Amino acid sequence: MSLFEPPSALAEEGGAKPLADRMRPRTLEELVGQRQILAPGKPLRLQIERDQLGSLLLWGPPGVGKTTLARIIAHQTRRRFVPFSAVTSGIKEIREVMAAAERAQRAGQRTILFVDEIHRFNRAQQDAFLPYVESGAITLIGATTENPSFEVNSALLSRARIYVLEALSEADIEELLQRALNDRERGALKDLGEVEPGIEDGVLPRIAVFSNGDARMALNVLEAVVAGAVVAGGGKLVLSMALLDATLQHKALLYDRAGEQHFNLISALHKSLRNSDPDAGLYWLARMLEGGEEPLYIARRLVRFASEDVGMADPRALEQTLAARDAVAFIGMPEGALALAQACVYLALAPKSNALYAAYGRVLEDVTTTRADPVPLPLRNAPTGLMKGLGYGRGYQYAPDLEAGVAAMECLPDNLRGRRYYCPGEAGVEKRLGERMRELEALRRPSSGPVDKA
């Protein structure tokens, strides 16, 4: 086969192809889902129908039709389709493909270069496409499961429109599964003669839920179920819930520890706990752990949350999260998941205060924007005679020796005298802390004289 795949190849069906490949939609009308960008009258649909398409990036989770849509576009606009994988190709292969595209352009043939996993190319490799996109030698269609804002360089982003493809709904998946069962030429029963499917209630909806919006996964599961089914009386191929349960092993969760899903899910966990919702907190925790997240990463985030969002409203929150971290390190997984779950529930139900977080932010602002005045003399240690002679420690009042237990002594530098950073709220322990701070302010009165303990 030549480097350039003719559009007619879309219609060729090999007997050895898996069901997901055989059932790949061939026209926009066959494509399921993505109505937000492909419904009649939508800009992308009109550009395809009018053959006025420029370079574009398709961003979405696996199995939602990125490759299929690119093939349909090439077929409908009668352009040559060149699939290119960022996983297996480098600069040398890019140059070879670009040279072939330029030759095709001179011959009056237009080329769609489809780059799967474009986010896996580094910046230099992505830059290699730019001259050919600008000259019109290729129309670039890139597919990515990662956020293009982070993974595609700005020069390429400025020359391509971004379209977001969404995970398919359960209804969309069920429609695809039913279509695969009904299509006797390409479908799941194509090699099984005259048998008809006998489907127990709930089988297709269960596959739809299991597939998590991924059409390829759903069709692969259906193919495996059909392969394990037996023909019952009346010539029906029985697709039962028991057979489905035996086929399914573990639901695959869409999760990338280094990608956007990682940040989305930890954000959802953090914000659920902040909103005092233990059920949502447990759900997002389980999603991350079952998706393969490093448990100690989650433990570190919970420790941070204990100080940032609970703070002094419940000082025991920090103890709970540190205990959960130690439990995970000590007993490992999966047993350690319960320790993290316990910490999550504690944090969700604890009173919340960001007063400590805000106080430290105000301190940092002063540290970075005000003059770094020297430590006040009363607070300095004086281990030598010279230092005592210079006044180090002079005026220091040893609070435990005072009747009130508090000295009327300014402990901040002169340029920040009287500054207040920590302002406790009214939730949990902080209410009592606020009362204590007011008591201490009242007790700060000049003593009868300093007691030098320097």
C-alpha cells in the first residue's frame, strides 16, 4: 500500500478486522454523538459540506470518534488521507511525509495529514508542521486526549481551530451496540449464519455504563460476549447477564496521572471537601485510587487541605491526615484506602477556616514588599559581653515571671509595629481562639519592670 491511503479504503472491510474497526462510521450521518459540533447547520458541519475546511485539532477522551471523524472528512472532501502516529514517528518521518504531500500538491491533489496523539510530539516536532500548514501542502487534523492549551505549542494553536469531542452518552453507546447486532455485513454476527441475538434485559445498558463513553471499548466488550455465547433452541444466540459478568473483569477508568484528568479529579476532591460534602469527597477519592493514582500524593494533598481549609478551626485535622499518610505508608494498598477515606470524611465534616492561610499570605506580602528591618533589640540573644554592651536583649521581659503571664512588648520590627495577620473566624476552635486573643490584648500592660532572662 502507498503512503497515501485512497478514500475508497474506507469502504474496504477485511474479515480479520475487529468489530470496532468494521463498524467504524463511514459518513457524518452514521456518526453517533458530537451534535454540539456536527449537527446540521453547525460551523464544522458546514465547512465539511462546503469543502472549506482548514487545519483543526480534535480534543476528547478515547473512543469518541476523533480518528473516524478525520477519515470521514477526508472521504467527503475527496482528499488523500495520511495517518501519522506521534507515538512511532519523529522528525525524519515528518519530513518524508511532508515531501510527499508537496509532490501531491503540485499534482493537484490535496492531503489531510491526520496526527494521532499529537500531544506526544515535542515542540520542535510540532514546529516542523508549520511551513506545510501555511503553504497549504497539508490540512492538518490533530487528535489529542490532552488539553491543547498545555500540550500544543502556540504557533500551531494559532493556525488550527480546536473542536472538543465529548464522551458518548449511554444512549449513544446503546445505539451503536444495537447497530452492531443488526448489521449482518459488518456487525457482531457477520460470521454466525442465520442466528438471531437473544439479549437479556440490561445487557446493553450494562455494557454502555461499563464503557464509560468509549465506543471502541463498548464494541470490544460486545465482540467478546458474542464470542463466548452459545446458540440456544430456536437459533438464538443467548447474550445473558451471567455471560456478561463473566466477560467483564474490571471497569477501566479514564485517568492519566500526568494529564488533565489528574488535575481535574484532585480539584474535584479538594472542592468537595471544602464544601463539606463527604459523599462527593469519597467518590472522587475512589475515582483517583481506582484509576491508579499514587496514594501518597493524595495523602499529601489532604495534609495540605487540613492546614489550608480547616486550619485552626479544628487543629486535629492535621493530626488525622498525618495519621492517614502514615497508615498508607505502613500497610500499603488496597488496605490504606480506608485510612484516606477516614481522613476525607473527617476533613469534609470539620469546621472550615482559611484564616491561617490568609494570615500566612499577608505575612508573605509584607516579607516580600516591606523593608527587612532588623530584629528588635529586646528579642536578640546576647551570649557575649560585646553583644550585651550593644544592647542585645535589653528590655526583654520574661513573660512567665510576670503576674499576667504576658509582656507589654512589641515583637515585630518597628516598621510593622501593631500589624495583625491572624484574624480567627467564628467556626469551631477558632471562636475560642479569638476570645483568647482578645484576652491577651487586654493583658498586655506595662509590667513593674523587666526581668532579664537573656
